[in-house]
Amino acid sequence: MRRMTPLPHLEEARAGLERHFGLTQFRPGQAEVISAVLDKRNAVAVMPTGAGKSLCFQLPATLLPGITLVVSPLIALMKDQVEQLQAKGIAATLINSTVGEAERSDRIRKLREGAYKLVYVAPERFRSPSFLEAIAQVGVDLLAVDEAHCISQWGHDFRPDYAALGRIRKRLRPPRTIALTATATPEVRDDIVRTLLMKDPQIFVAGFDRPNLFLEVAAVSGDEDRKAFCAARGLKGGSGIVYCSTRKSAESLQQGLTQRGLKPVLYHAGLEEDARRRAQELFMSQKDAVVIATNAFGMGIDKPDIRWVIHAQIPRAVEAYYQEIGRAGRDGNPADVTLLFNHADVFTQERMIQGSHPAEAVFADVWKVLQEEETFDKGTAALAAQVGSSEFEVSAALRLFERERLVERAARGEGEWRLTFLPKVKEAQPISADAKGLLTVLREQYGARATLTTDLRLLSASANLPEAKVRHALTLLERAEVLKITRPFAGRAIRPMVQVPFGELSFDLSRLRETERRSLLLLRRMTDYAYTQKCRRAFLLRYFGEDEVEETCGHCDVCSGARLKRTDRAVRAPSVEAPGAHSELAASELRRWRKALSQELDLPPFMIFNDKTLFALATALPVNRDGFLAVKGTGEAQWERFGPKIAEICLLARAAGHEPRPVPRKARRSA
């Protein structure tokens, strides 16, 4: 980190640290960043997961006279941080899509009255002119942009609404701005500064090296291999996380580990909120707890004694991988991080990336259905079935329509409740005082009317109860058979903002195609890590822009050998270096290219190259004409048509550390 000597406001910051957070010492790097913020300097802080980034804006917020506005893309993390701040007596709130309209209005009113020190918002909130006007009138002392890598299209989690934050910052004119992330390459850091329109910001970059982590890649042949490797590590003891790329694979792996004698908890975004909360509490409270999770798990998790992290499938980007393995060994003691690798998982990730960037036909079909109804309230699954596309693709199309302000989506569960009084009351079913009070209000206001429609906001005001208690009271009255209740659509209703044919929309998909291309490139860099035959620690450090790197670390499988072994020998996993002398990376890429080309040309794959020639190319790794033509089964016409692409694939394999090997050369024809 770049240090300022002496650090201004350091004593004030130390006093605030103890007074508001009950701590007596800063973690490495925190004091420099906090001091710069208090000194009215713009700052970019790149600090590893677990280094205490949130304190870098939370502590200044308690010491500054006005409001700190925190932009975060993660609803769960917002909620956790707000609850933690409120528990410390610090006035904080959040305003996002999970908050009902009436409650949002109330929080904005309190915001105007100066009731909060920190206000957390999702970047999408700035689409609302009324919210932007309210926050501009109040004024912002500190703008904090969390997960700032989302600003950059080169970041692993690009969010289009983050790209507008420079314009928002110019409108709000805060005296100081801080952008924070755990994972940012030099080009991403440059994007953050440029997009936020920062002038001469201080850049703080903590060291990326985590020498207590042992880095390993283990090749697997399939799901049984994954379960065997995960069970082997779990049975050794210690708290651990297994990350899976899909909910389905997480559920399957949890069942497999349970059958092998472990008791892992399951966590993914598809579970009910109570189930996720219980899983998180169990993991945090037990010493040797194991969680099987998607990447929905981990944000805000500060469990220092996590001894291992396994990725059951390859992540989409090195940044995401680094952030997730960074949850291991925060206490400074040794921890193991392992990637279970099968190249088929790369293809799965590619399909997921392509699904997140749908074809134009999907957009057209979705738009056609939405034009036929004033409000579509059946949910994305029904919409996907109607257009014959995956729910994944349809959700991606809706996000883009929403970003372009072509559709709007109501808050979850927003809408009218239909209540019907039933003739009999089930006396045996007890109801609470709140339920009795609500029933009295309903009868007073609506008299003998058998059926009525209303919304929670009106009921909450009439009964003088919070909306959460009104919901509970209605449930009790329903169970007591006092009321029959038809609830509003549980999801988010979709409304088109304009009525025009798809072809007449000013709808440019070029940016979507560019983000797809970049996402695929980030995945390729992660694949390079899996295949590298050089020091893994050096690979990661160079990726994040560190120049002076030791070539041998002694803390990865390449430098000191593998550690993780299977619990059984039922299936033998292949080596990352596939049998034979060829580069499996090159062979996989060549097979994929050959398949795509054969479909494009409507030819059998073997007519482009047969398998024997393909594996010879993956062994020799030619990068020029002479090397290509020396391989059996090649010719001048093939070089002219396919040579540049094959050379590109072979260069990729060489860059990953794969060495070319000699192959039987063509016999030269005599003149």
C-alpha cells in the first residue's frame, strides 16, 4: 500500500474505531484508506477478501456530519451490513427492490430528515428520478462504491447500471468518493477511475499474495470423482466450503457427501430465506461445518477458521476464483484450496455465458408476448415456456429490457390482496391479539361485504401495525377459516412501457455481444490457470499486476506435488496432463473449433481433420506454416483455410506452459 506520512486524522479515526466498533487496532491498509477519505481525497481501494474493506467507508460515515451513500449490487450483503451497523447503534438503512413501496417512501422521508448515517442502495435505484432528486437535495458527504469491479466490462461481474455511476457522481458532487473491490486487474482499476470521473485519486492496492493457502488443481473424470475428492478432504476435518456452478450440482454433491458420512449443509439462492439463514448460522457456529453452495454463499461471511475451499467446477473468471478462495485461512493458519477440473465444465460455463447473452430471436419472442398483455404476472418460468426458450435466457432478456427502460417490474409480491369472509369460524384455532385487532378493523371498515380487495399499505395504516405483522395476522385468520385469501403474484409483474413492434425498437445488441466476448475471454484465462504447468501462485500474482514474483513458491501442486487424494479407487481420475504426449488444452480447443466449423460447413468433422491429425497438432503445437505442414494429414489448402486459427490455439496452449513435442513427420516427396 502507498503510505502517507504522517497520516492525517489518524487519532480521530482510532477514537472512532474504539467508540463505534469496539476495536483498538486497524487491519493492514485500513488506516491509510480511512485517513485519505477523511482528508477529502478520492480513493480506490483494492483489498483482499477478509481484509476489512467495509470499515473503510463505515468508520468515516460515523465521523462525517452528513450521509454516506453506499452503492452495492448484493442485496444479501446490504442486509447483513445494515443489521450489523444497527446492532452497534449506527443509524443505517437500505433501499432496494425487496422493500415495499410504502416502506421505501417512509425511508426516503426519514432520509430527508437526516435520520440515517449510511444508506445502502443498489445501482438500479438511480433509475428513479424521484430518488435521485431526494438524495441530491439532502447531499452526500461520502459516496462509497462497493464491488467496484462491476463498473468495468473487463471485470468478472460487469453490471451496466454501474457504468452510469460517473454521471450520478457528477450530479451529486460528493466531497469524497471511495471505490472498493477485492479483485481488480490494472486495466479494471483504470476503468474504475475513468468511469467514476475521478481526478487524481489515491490508489491503494494491498498485496494479493496469500502464502498460507496451498493451491491445487485435481483432474476429475465425472461427478463420482468430485464426490470422492470432496469427501476425502471433508473427512480430514476442518471447516470447509465446496462451490458448485449450479444449484442442481450443489444438491447432488450434498447428497453424495451425506452418503459418505459427512453432514454438509446446502446453500443456494433457490432456497427459502429461512433455510439459507439456518444454513449460514450452522456453518458459522460449528467448528468443522461444511457447506455445499453456489456463489450466492460467502459475501459477508467472516469465519476465520475455514481450513479448505474446493471448487467442484471451474469458475467463470480468475477474479471470482480468487475472491472465493480468499475466504479460507483468514486466521493466517494453513488452508487448502482446490479446483476439481474437467474440460467439459468449461463447455458448461460457456453455455451459461451464452444463455446470459441471448440471441436476438429470444428478445423478439419475449417482446411479442409482453405486447399482448398490459401486465404479465405469471412469472418468468411461464414466460419462458410460452416463447420456447430457457428461463435463464428469458431472465437475461428481461434484465436488458428493464435496463433500456422498455419494461418495468413491480416489487416482489406487490399488488392487491383479495379477502373473502367465510361464514364459519373454527373456534379451536387460536388467533393472536394482532389478528383479532385486524379482524375488527376489517369489519368496521367493510361491514357486511363478503369480498374485498385491498393492499398491505392500507391495512398497515388502518390497523396501526407494521406490514410484516399484518401478513402474519392474515395468515392466522386464514388458518382459523375466518378469511379466504387470494394473495398477489409472489414474483415480479412485468409491464411493457411502450406498444410497438420489436423491429421498431431502437434496440442495439452490440454491447451485449461485446460483454459476451469478454466473458468468454475471462473464462479462457481461468482455463489457463487450470492447465498451467508453472507455479500457480506466480500465475495469480502476475494476473493481478504484480511484477516481482518468485518463479517457485513451494505452496502449490506444481511446485511441491499434489496433496488431495480420493477416498476410493473405484474410478481413476486422469492427470491434468492427459494420457499421451499431446496438450489436452489444445486438443479440447481444436475439437470444439472443429465441431463448430463442421456445423457451419455442414460437413462431418473428420473431413476437416481426423482425430489422428488433430492429436498430432495438439502434440506438435505448430505456430507457423512450416510447423503445420510438417504434421501428417495436413496440406497447403488446409493451412490457407485453417492455419491462423490452429496457430492461435497452439499459442494459447504454449502460453499455458504446454511444451511442443516431436511427432512423426511427413515423408518428403521426391521431385
